[in-house]
Amino acid sequence: MINRFELLVQSVTDYAIYMLDPTGVITSWNAGAERFKGYAPDEIIGQHFSKFYTEEDLQRGIPATGLRTAEAEGRFEAEGWRLRKDGTRFWANVVIDPIWDPSGELVGFAKVTRDLTVRREAEEELRRSEERFRFLLQSVTDYAIYMLDTEGHVTSWNAGAERFKGYTAEEIIGQHFSRFYAAEDQAAGVPARALRTALDEGRFEAEGWRYRKDGTQFWANVVIDPVRNDSGTLIGFAKITRDLTERRGSQLALEQAQQAFFQSQKMEAIGKLTGGVAHDFNNLLAAIIGSVDLARRRLAKGEDISRFLDNIMQAAERGATLTHRMLAFARKQELELQSVRLPDLVRGMADLLQRTIGPGIAIDTRFPLLLKPVRADPGQLELALLNLAVNARDAMPNGGVITIGARHETVQVRNGLTPGDYICLWVSDEGEGMDTETLGKAVDPFFTTKGVGRGTGLGLSMVAGMAEQCGGKLVLSSEAGHGAVVEIWLPVAAADAHSPEVAAPQTPDRRVLDPLTILIVDDDEIVLTNTAAMLSDMGHTVLQAPSAAEGLRILGKSRVDLLITDFAMPEMTGADLIHAVEGGWPRLPILLVSGYAEIPEGAAVGIPRLAKPFRPHQLTAAILDMMRETGSSKVLSFTGRS
């Protein structure tokens, strides 16, 4: 057994295993000891083991302390520098155990030494790296960089965090990071959502107001990243915050300056518009007045005046179109964005397009069999297509073909568009085309190549604005003598985007078509008279009021089935009238008519509206739609205040 034990000990080379007598003199030496320390057995056996210790450890009595501790406590273990034969040092883990004979007498010590130099160097390098990193973080003052535990409590704090937020490390470490958020953000769960997003998506980034220790706010850019150990276990979060208050202030100042500049440009553009529009309206008024005079003379002679009436109607409709364009240009119109299938939209307005451009122009369509829907306002898109078709027609005085098509495009490099999928809707013609100079001005407001009185130059600029509001853009390409192509780039609709369903045709409710007693309120005598005449021709009984106050007086003493009121009136507006009627006659249907582009926010909410000017059939349709919405099977009667 002894030989086997000695053979086992001598075969170990990763550990120095040797015996000491009770005084510390070496009595045995294995191969591992020779490899670590460089001594052969005959060189070291009989020597005191203290020769392996540094001078500092010898002065401190470490060798004697090791033997004394092992004898008294049954074991001694320590780490420290030890010396080889050649004078070099190595970092050693030392274990000393006492050896007792059967009678309990101390006969010596077993000493096991392991060379941990490589491990210590790695640990030292890690410590130095961590120290350098800590110094680096502490030297950063432009960013708040700190750690959170898995629950969001602050576990470290750098100088930048102290400068931004005002807390010292002693004040904030251990506190939850949500204290930097506004009370409403805390109540809404914003801090917890930030950690959850960082954990689920690997990163969270946001900007918003944060609070300092003194209660003041600063605008912060915040980035949160999850921190995991080598096994992938979450150990916390790294949070980096940057104070962007000054930059945000500069951005806001720049935006305000830009808005002021844009407003000045718009005022200048409106100034330019005044002359052109006044000229166009004078031409229209000349046509109307001249036709009225001729119609009167011909009527007195008993002659046919239908041609002059047609001229008056055509001039009036042209004026209405001009007014609508001016109103749309005067504000940024809010679009109702939804999922739109372009082939269906174009197919649905085919008759309108053909009637508008006339018989001398052919329309061709080229749509792929599979085309994703786009995100747009269908009504505004129809107007844009109609406008482009009219432009194409005017560019082909001798006839030709207008082609409407679409294709799918993927944008990867930003070129006025956010990278993603788009549908390019295009309209081409075989007309006169445009030279480079004209092409460069084509989208400018009020620029037109049409003859005097045939356009205001607002059409293409409105189409471009609509495309931009949808998240796309307008692209023009043309050469003189080779026609033009207008492209409207629109983003592909999300898979869950709302797509309006086409309602099934409804059978008219004949009872709704029964004659009604209708009160009209309008301060413009001409409009009041004409609207009353339209309704009378429809078979309704009409009550007229030139003011809101007069309208209320009539309501107080007459039975009324429907109220039609203008919006802009002196002293008491249409909105004021509606508010009063809803309080006194809550079941009375109301139709609001107005020539304004938009009604002030919060006014006449939920009231059906009809834009001026309108034709008899448009007024009829508005009344029918509104009366159907009441869901009533009979005409409601109101003889007084309810």
C-alpha cells in the first residue's frame, strides 16, 4: 500500500505534494513540486520550507503562522506569492494539514501547493479592465450611464447621471428608476413597458420629459439594453440617457422659423393668386352676366334661351371648382386614410372620367392581376385622378389616349420616401409634353400652361400635397412633344388596415319622400330664395328665416320636420343655433350647409353637412340620407319646445 501511495503522489504533476517534519523541514518531494519550484529532491529535502516565501512574508512570520494554524485548527489555507529556485515568483494556493500518529503525537505536515499564476493574471486583467471601464464611465459627463437590476432598481451611477439628474450615487443607488418619470407616465406604466420592450425586442429607445432631483424637467433620449451573463441569464439592464433639452429647443425654434417662413411664402402666393383668380372670376362673371342679358332679351322675344342657361351653369360650375381648390389650398386638409384598392377605385369612377374628358379621348387601364391595396383617402384620390385626367385631356387638343396604371415598387434607399413597399399609380398621355423649364415649375402653386381663364395652377400642387399627406410623393416626367407621365407613389396598406365595404343598395323609403315642412335659415337673401325654390320644387313646405334668432322664433310657433341652416351668420352663428335647437328640440333633424372649407373644431359635432354650392339632386340626396339615419317610420312633428 505504501509503495502504491508513493507512486500515486509521485505521478501528480499539477500539484506540489510533499511532507514536512514538525519544525517545517522538507522530508519528501514529488514530481509536481519539482516542476513548480525547480528543485530536485536531493537539492531540497532537508531544507526548511520557508525558503519558498518572499522576504516580506518571512518578516511577517507567515511560514510559522501556517504551521501553527494547521496544528491548532486542523488546516491552513492561503494564497500568495512563492519563489522558485531561479528566483521567479508564482501565485500559489497552499494547503497545510497536520499529520498525527495513532497515539496523537504530531509527526509532521502534509503540504499541497498549486500554481494559480495563470488564473491570477486573468483575474487581474479582468480587474484592470473593469477598473478602466469604471474610470471610463465615471469620466463621461455628457451621458447618464448606469445599471439597473432585473426589477429596475439603480445599481450603479456615473458622473453624467449625477450631473443630469442631481442625485449622488449614495442617494439614488437602490431606488427604482421610475422616479425619473412624470407621475402620469408612472401611472400609465411607461417605465415597466420600457423594460419589457428592451427584454422582448433587445432594445428600447424613446424621447420624452424626465425629472431631476429638484423637480425641473429636461428632454431626454433614453436607450435601455438588457444585460445577460455568459449563460444567457438576465442580470439587469444598461440605461443610457442624454439631455437633449437644448437641441430640442433649437429644433422648435427652427420649426417656428420655418413655419413663419412658410406662412410668408403662403401669403406671397395668395397675393399672386389674387390677380389670377380675380381675372378668372371676372371672366366667369362676364360670361354669366352676358348670358343673363342675352337670355332676357331672347326670352322677351319668345326665343329659345337654353344655350345661354347652359353657359351660365357651365360658368357657375367652373367657379365652384375654382372655389373648392382655393379652399383646399388655404388649409392642410385632414385626410381619412384607409385601405384602397386602386383597380376598384378606377373602375368605379370610369363613367365619371369618360363624361368629364369627353368622347374624343380614350381611356386605357393597365393594372397587374395581383396588386396590394394602398393607404390613402379614396375621395381625395378620386379628385386627384380626375384632375390628372383633365390635365391630360387639355394636353391633347386633337385627341389621344390617357393610360392609367399601377405597379409595385420597393424603396430601400431614402429618396423622399420612407423605405418600404409602395404602389406607383401613374397617368400618362400622348400630348404636347413639357420642356425642362416647364417641368421644373409644374408643381408650383398657381403655375399653369393652360390658356387664360382655363386654370389656376392649383391642381398639381394639390395632388402633390395629397400624396405627401398619405406618406408618398408625386413624380413628374415629360419631354417636349412626347407626352407626360404623372406618378403618385402611395404606401402599401398594412395587412390590418381598414378597407371600407361597399354598402348594398337600399330601397328608398317612400315615407321619407313624403312632403316635409322645412325651415331654412340663411343670412344671404339670394341663397335663401334659391334654396327655398329648390325645396318647393321637390314638393316640400318651406319656411324662411334670414337670421338664427328669427329661426328660433319660427320654431317656437310652427311645426317643423327638418332644419337647414347656414354656418356663418352675424350675431348668432349656425353652430349657436344648432346648440339652442338641440336643447329645445332634441329630436329635430338638422342639416348644416356652409361655403367654408372647414368648421371650427368642436362646432356642430355630429351634424350632417352639405358644402356650398350645391345642386338640387345633391340637396335631395343629403335630406334622404339624413332622414334615413333617424330610423323613424314616420315624419316627426314638433309644435313647440319639448
